[in-house]
Amino acid sequence: MPVDKELLDILVCPSCRGDVEYHQEEEVIACTKCGLRYPVRDDIPVMLIEEAEKPSGV
């Protein structure tokens, strides 16, 4: 079961408050502004900055 659409509509990046988008095949939620990638575990987004993966090249 993928992440709930209504939840995705209200989520923002906790680092920069940018919009996020869900990449189901990678099981991550990525910020469209700063590029941080937050893991999704058992269909639950882990929106903790310390758990985020930095974008490549940073």
C-alpha cells in the first residue's frame, strides 16, 4: 500500500519547507527545493532531517 495521497498533500520538507514528491519505486519522499530525500519505511514517511539523504553533488 503506497503512502496516502492526503498525507502527501500536507507534507513539506522539514528542512526548507519546500514541496515534496513521492517516488514509490525508490521508496523515498524527495524535496523539490533542497533535494533532501526522506525514506519511506513500511509505507510511513520518516520526515526527520537526520534520516534524510543529501542530494548528490552536495
